[in-house]
Amino acid sequence: MKQPKFGLPANGSYKQALEQSPQYRNGCFQNQSVTPPLTNGGNYWTVSRKFFFNKGKLNKPPYTLPSQKVNLHELKKEEDILIWFGHSSYFMQLSGKRFLVDPVLSGSASPIPSTTRSFPGTDVYLPDDIPSIDYLFLTHDHWDHLDYVTLQKLKPKIQTIITSLGVGSHLKHWGFAGDKIIEKDWFESTELEDGFSIVHTPARHFSGRGFKRNQSLWSSFVLQTPTIKIYLGGDSGYDEHFSTIGVKFGPFDLAILECGQYNEYWKHIHMMPEEVVQAGIDLQAKKILPVHWGKFALSLHDWDDPINRVVAEGKKRNVAILHPMIGEKINLLTSQTFTRWWDK
């Protein structure tokens, strides 16, 4: 755990500054609501036993997943697009600015590279395929969102990093300049250049790259561009913060919400698919893009259970659900339909 990829927790005066956050209590960051790590009678023994010995046969896809690939280096400046890379990684170009969110492009979401491997067909984009990035968003420090290998390769391309309190400690340890990092508390905002702004907003989750949890914060973000407003959800269980954000900052043209890696044993830190649709309604979102699925198996459900359930719930409640193929271009300023590419 002394390897660089584990990062470095905050210390000294930097840690003392973090401890002044209203979210920091009893030696660590806390959620707005009481959030036990396990529920429904689950304990670490029962969960570990199920995870290692009781996974379903379809926990991973039985075939190579289809994908598309766009040359990001040759995008026209006037294109407002989003491209999902699988799981919670995606690229956006908005009013000429380029954004990257939680990039994990190394083929693994674990400190042990041979474990938690990406599904066949999902590693369409590699760091060399990524152009210069104006703003990199990092929602929290979990391995499936903050990837040391990917960030080291992308480092020369990243202009500014927007992240949660305490995550900057890892980044500085990895050689990123402090003046490139914007890390703020929930409901703090930053005016960016050319009509862009961000607000750091709550999520219901946890953090940690080692044994000690919650020494850095986890966040969602409100991104206002000159033309559209997008909610970047990060990882979160369902809670009242969605309706609070909807009232304060909505409506949203698009809400990007995690939908996957859930289980009744940890339902407070990862939403069920039906709750994803409710969260989008709470946020007053016109469309929902479900992420956090389709690349890694971090739970016990079938690999396609998240998208099947969220699409069915969206249809039931008349909420638009976007379900692009990995690598497929989403045109954010026009309507678009997508195939059920996961059915085979």
C-alpha cells in the first residue's frame, strides 16, 4: 500500500483545512443522512461469500460487446456531443470546451490489475485517443473512478481538474500541480471562463483507496454551459439531495446518473434502477443517461440488469432514457434514438 497508485491521504495543515468542512465529523466525512455501509441483515462475511461464490452466470456478458469509435482529435468545434466510454467514464465537448469525467482506461478497476477486468469489447478508447482536456471532473477517489495509470498517461493533456475535497492530496502526490486543481465543498461554486460555471453538490456515497474510509469527500456537480445545463451525478444512493438540487439548480437538460453495481445489501450507496428514474424526476431532468454499468462487474446482478430495468421504468413513467453504445456519439442539442444494442 506504499505504492503510488494508492494515493496519499491529506495531512498537516491541508488536513486541518478539510476538517473545517460541515461534512467532516467524528474523524471523517459524512453523508447528509445516516448511511450504514450494509443493510438488510448483510455483514462483510455474507457479502464476501456471495460475491466470490454466488454470482450469476450472466454477471459478465457471454459475448464481446459491440462498440463504436469516434476520432476525438478531429471533432468540429461546433459539435456539442457526449461519448460514453463504459462504466462512469465519458467525454463531452460543449461550446468548444472539452470535458472528461472519471476516466478509467487501463482495463481494470482494482489495485490488482488482474482482477476486476473490463468486459471484452469495452476498451475502445485508450489515453492516446483523448485530445487536450480543458476540464477533468473526478467525483471521488474509488478505483473505478480515479485510475492512477490512466491519469499518469493523460497528465500532459489536462488543463484543470475539478474534484471533491481531499482528492487533491492524491493528485499532488502523483505530480499534478496544485494550481490546476479546484476542490471545493458541497454547494460551493466556481465561475469558469466563457460562460461556464460549476457547483459542487452532494451525493450519498463514501470514499477510500485503502483500509480507512471517508478521508476525502464524494460529490456530484452542476455544470452550466452557454447552451445547456447538465447534472454529473457521480456515485450515490437515493436520498433527498436530488430534490434539493432540482429545486435549487434545475431544471436540467440532462442528468447523468449511476445505474449499476447495486444490491439490497448496500442500497444506501448505490441506487436501484427504478430509483434512478425517480432521481431524474426529482432533478427535473429532461433526459437521463444511466452510467456505472456495461464495463465492470462490481456487484452480483446480471450485467444487463441495470439497463433493462431503467429503460422499463423510464417507459413506465414517461422519462427519456438515453442508452448509447459504448463509443457512440450523443448529440446533446438534438433529439436522437438508440438501439437496444445489449440484446443478443
